[in-house]
Amino acid sequence: MGTIPLTLLDPPMKSTPPEPNDLQEITSYLARQIADHYWLPLSKFLNENEHLEPTFTKFLLNSEKIILYLGKDHLGIEYLGNPTAKELKKEAIWAFHLIDLSTSDDELIDNIIGFKFKDGASNGMRMPLPLLTEDLILPTNTGMDKLAELNWNFAAQNGIIGLNTNGVGLQKGHFHRIVNGLFFDNGPNGLKTRHIKWLDLLPLKMDVEHPTQDFFNINLGHLKGLVEHDAHYIYPLPDKSDYKFNKLPQLNRFIELIGDDTKSETDLTSFLEQPENKFILTMGFLGKEVYAQKTFKWQSENKESIKPDFMIEKPNGFADIVEFKLPQTKGNTTVGKNNRETFSSEINAYISQTRVYRTYFEDPNNRNWALQEHGIKVLYPKRILVVGRRLDFSADDWREIINDYRDIDLITYDDLVDGVVAQFYM
């Protein structure tokens, strides 16, 4: 991986496949060739047609990273970046990464997606991938089951859903493009999600007859012929004028996160604090403002500062505290029997962690400092703990237990999601 100056080169379109000692050289060479045939002409066309810039897909020229996948029959070019970026940077440093899959026996597209479609139709046939595939939603069968279990909102996604398939198939000698594709599987760690924002697949011919080294030939003419089309192309995004269908896909992204056991608490809170996702908190907790990761210093005591995940300002102007723990619990959430039920040590530990927040805001000096420093009014705040899934609290015992705790409420991730969804359909 490296930064590649986008200057023109004009050698024949042949090269040796990557070796450990020249991987950077091959990556640089391919980047320059693609720049020659596509990125530079695209940039030039936009400069000559400035009226197209507001709707142009900016990450085609301002990518965070471009991944090149070298297969037996295709070269994949995947763009990573923000499809809603407002400005097109005239100068950018591009990072490239080459993955050599030319010796893999698996389908290139499966390697790119990251999992195989092994549980589809018994005939083993793959869906043929068209020239342009936009808004494709393709779960494995087990992935589909997991999405249904998580109450993933299929109606919120404007796209083509493939069911009971064995994946998609690439045709030799043909160019393919996937824009805004979502792929799902279910694994040992829960839901596996792959979002391909933009992937071009260029036909490639591998010559393995040379006695000492292999050659490959890539047809870049497909990209050159798409310059004007791509300058006019508008990336598929929900209609912002329709609040419901603009936000429900974002809620699906949150559902995907909580279904993935590899995600951390920080992954979840970082997602929720993004401006486009704060509606989950305001709608879920009936608030009008969200304050994320604010640090509160003790004014009367020498103690370590506190930093709740979120402060949710309610319509009355005062804020409650919302703390997120993992959706996956370690075992039973309640223990004991015969009217002696109590929360498990795990849940009790989470509740204990929030007690310091209550103590902090009992001091009027701390409350005044919070108002002066952060503009947050707090008085007898409710502490809301988001943890686990509904099935983890399937019995009603926990509701009686939580009533014994002062100023604290406990909700599951399913409760949060359902509460937001319900408001869209009122």
C-alpha cells in the first residue's frame, strides 16, 4: 500500500503477476494505468462540466483507499469512501492496496465479499451478474434467517433482494460493476455484513505458457468508455425529503452492528454519535438533543472525571444518562429462584458502574459546572442501561428486580430498535 502520483505512463498493458519483492511496484503500475484510462479523463471531464460536480460520486476521485483484487479472469477495483461527501478535493493522496487472488481456487467474487454462498438452491447455479448491479441485497440462507431474527427491515431497503441463491457469477471476458451492494451471512460471531459501495470488475486474461513467468492482459477500455457516464451518474441514496425512508436504512446498519459479536461497545457508540444516526437516540429516548462522550470534572472532590456514553436532553430541558453495554450477554441475566431472583453479577456490575454518575450529579457544584461548561442541565437524572437482547430477558422477573433500583432503567437493544421503528409507522 502506498501513495501513488497520478501521472501518465504509456507502456503496453502487460506485467508480471505480483511477487513478494515487487508487490508495491505492480500496485503502482496498475494505479498509473487506471489513472491514465479513467481517473484523469474523469477529472478532466468534470473540470469542463462543473455543473455535474454537486451530484458526482466524490469518492471515485477522493477515495479513502482503493483495493485492487487480482483474479484469474478479472481485476477488481473497489472504492472505499463516503458516498455523501459534499466537496470534491482537487488534490488528494490516494492509498492503494493489492490483493493477489490469482492462484485461489475459489470464485473471485466470493473472495471479495468474504464468504461463500453454500446453502442456496440445490442446482448450484449462481445468479449471473449484469453489467451494472445497483442496490443488490444478497444474503446467504443462514444470513437471511439471522436478518429475520434481528428484525432487519427489508421494506426500508430500496433494492433487489436475492433469495436462496448460490451467490453471483462473473462471466469471462465481461465487465461488471456493483454499486451499493449488501451481502449477509451468519457465522460463529453472529451476523456478517459486507457492504460494497463501488466495485468494478475488469476482464483479464492470464498467460501461463511462458517458461519463467506468467503474464496478464487487462482490458481498460471499459473504464475509458464509462468516463462521461460516471460523471453524470448519481449514487443511489434514500430520498432525503422522505424522512422515514432516509432513516430506516441507517437503522438497518445499526441492526447489523448489534448482530455482529465481534463489534465492541465503542463501535456501537461511535456509530450512534454520528450526526446522521443520532435520530436513533432522540427517537428511542424521546429526547430533543444528544450529547456524546462529554467529560464531567468533580468540583468538590478530587476524583477521576466521569464520561457517560450519552446525555439525552428531554423536552423539559433536563438530561438523562444513557450507557451502552454489549448486545451479547455472558450467561443468564437473572439468577436465583423462589422469589429470590436477582440480576447476574454481569448485570449488577453494569448497574454499579452507573452509580458514580448519580453521585456526581447529586452535588450542586457539579451540576452548575455541567451547565456552564457543556450547557447541559441535570437534576435527578434517570440512568438508562442498554444491554442484551430481548431473549436474554425473556422472563418477567427482571422487571420486578429493576423496580428495586433507584433512578435506573434497563432496556434491550431490541426494545430500542422497536421503539424507533414504531414511531415511523404511527
